[in-house]
Amino acid sequence: MTAQDVTAEEKYQAEVRTNLKRNFIVHWIHGLLGQTGFRLLHAPTFVPAYIFLLSDSYLAVGLALAVQHLGAAVSSIFGATLIEHRKRVLPVGLIVGTLMRLQVLGLALSGLLLGPEWALIAAMVFLCLFGLFNGMQAVMFNYLLSKVIPVDLRGRLTGLRNFSAGLTSAAVAYYGGQYFIETNALGNGYASTFLVSFILTSLGLTTLFLVIEPEPPEVRTPSRLGNRIKELPALLREDKAFTRFFIARSAAALGTIAVPFYVIYAGQRLDPTGHLSGSTIAVLSLTFLLCQTATNLFWGVVADKAGNRLGYILSVSTWVLATLGLFAATGMWSFALVFAALGAGLGGFQITSQNLVMEFGPRHDLPMRIAVSNTGLSLMMALGPLLGGLVSLGYDLSLIFMLAILFKSVSIAIMVLFVDEPRHRPTT
């Protein structure tokens, strides 16, 4: 690196420090509003219950979650090629973020205006498009985060952001289940809840206009999508630890085979008719989101003090214990405890795995590393629910939960045995 390069890098880091307080607060508010809305969609309660209500089919539930994550899988690398040659990525991110939120609006309006059969078809379409734009947004916004927040503060930011968003989303989720769904607000309680999600996430997106984004001294030259795909094997070969982490994260994501069926299984155990009342959804959503919230600060502190690798291992282990707990749960409070543990484990996995990606390799390849890792994640999260739906055709839900435990255990083993802590590696 030449003296001129060192000077450019020093100026870049100085700009990051100068605007750190402002960008930290903006990202916190953006996450507070955005995640409050999106958690209503990502929680293992509302969307699976809504699809099951429309279809009365396990396979349809798995397919709905599969098309959502498949959309994210096919778009992540394309999202990286859109930004990796740009010194400022926020303008493109705002466009993609807007398109993503419009799919939530479509999901809400289709539920309010269409009959069950057409609403089911529309839900599949909007969930697929939601995933498509979500895949691109995840790459863009994570890269933006890596540019404006230093590595030793990202755990605290994501922990604080997820903690505050969890409190508000838990309240919104409880109100949505207890009042919107129980009273069938506006003629469709689920659609009404999705409409609230659209409003909150849209408000969150507007705060990003206040971000001051630094321009890095070095970016990649523009490259076509096909050329970048051809370069992926070399990218994976360059850092074997990253490749092993990629495999471990993908294996854990395959453990989401069980996620859409937690709430359906709970409904069957709590009510012989399998009816999912608004009160049941409210309580399970509340405990899931509150515990996810309560542990977010813990995972953030673990990440900053001991590294995201340890946080990843502990959180996926918690997720395994939550799945095991399903077999012992009998009443509402025992299921609430299971959903609390699920919230803690799944939330920790999301935080630590997302931040761990950003600690491997040089900065100019970061968008593509995020994209590659997210592609593997989304492919497995698409395959998992679809596989679960197919398994449910011939077996009961217990086999799905056992497979989920197996996949997550493989992920833990890979991280413990084959992936070192990348925190102290030099970055550029």
C-alpha cells in the first residue's frame, strides 16, 4: 500500500469517526421502525398461520416460505453487482427498499380485497417478490452498515437496535393477534396486521435519508453478473475459514425446515381441532419476540467482547434446545417457554451470522461475500420449509423437528471444529 493509499484510508476512517454518532442513531431508528414491521412477517406465527388458514395445507405453508426465500437466493449476488463498484450505495438501496415494502402492501391489500383462493395465489406472488427485493436489500444495507459503523461497535448497534425493535414489535404482535385477528379487523385480521407492518417499515426507510455515507478509497471495477459468478469459486478458495462458515451457516439455515410448523404444531397440541385462535397467536408471538428482544443485547455484548463466532455457537445451541422442548410441551405456558427459547436462539443466529460475514477478507470484496453467504442462507431457507411440507405428507411433524435438530447440530460441529475466530484478522 502506497503512502497516498494510506492517506486516503486515513481520511476515510476519519470521516467514519466524524459521522459515527449521527449514523449510529439513524441506523438505530431505521432498525427500530423497520424491524418492528418486518418481524411481524418473519416471526414463525403470522404468515404460516395466515397461509394455513387460506389453504389448510402443510405443503402450502412450506411452499409459501420457500418462494419467499428462493426470491432472496436468486437476487443476492445480483444485488452485490449493483453496488460493489459504487462509492455510494445508499441511493440504490433506497429504491430497492421501497420496492420491497410495496410487496408488503400488496400482501395486505390482497387479503383485504380478494377471496381465499386468489388471496393465497397473491400471497405466494407477493412473498416471492418480497424475498427477491429483500435479498438485494440485505446485501446493500449490510454493506452500508459495515461502511459507517466500526467492527467493535456493530454488535452493540445490532443488539440495541434489535432490542428496541423487539419491544415495539412484541407489543404490535400481541395487539395484532389479540385484537386484529381475534376480532377480524377490517374483515381480515392478518391483512390488517400486514398493513401495519407496511406503515412501520416505510417510516423506517425514510430515516436513511439522514445517513452520511463515506466514499471508500477503493472499489471494484464494474463487472457483469455472469463474470462475477464465474469468480465465486476463487472467492471461496481464498479463505477456507469463510468457506467453512458458509457451509455451517447454510446447514443451520436448513434447520428452518421446522420454523413454519412450530405454531401449527402448538395449535394442534393446545386444541384437538387444530384451531389457532388470535389469543394463542398473540401469546406465542409475544413470548417469541420479547425473548428475542431480551437476549439481543446479550448477543451483542458477547459478539463485541468474545467474537461473533462464540455468539453463533451459543445461539444455535439455544435454538436446538428450543426445538427439543417442543416434544415436552403440553400447555400454553410450556409452549410459550419453547417460543421464548426459539426467539432467543433464532435471534442470536441472525445477529451473529450476519455480523460474522463482515469479518472475513478484504473490504472491496465484502458485498460479494455478503451476497454469496446470503445466497446459501436463502437457498437453504427455501429448501427447508419446502422439504418440511413434503415430509409432512407422509409423516407427522415430529420427524421435521428431528431433522431440524440434526441440521443445526452439524452447523455447530463445523463452527467448533473447523472455523477459527476472524475478529483479529487484518482488514483493508
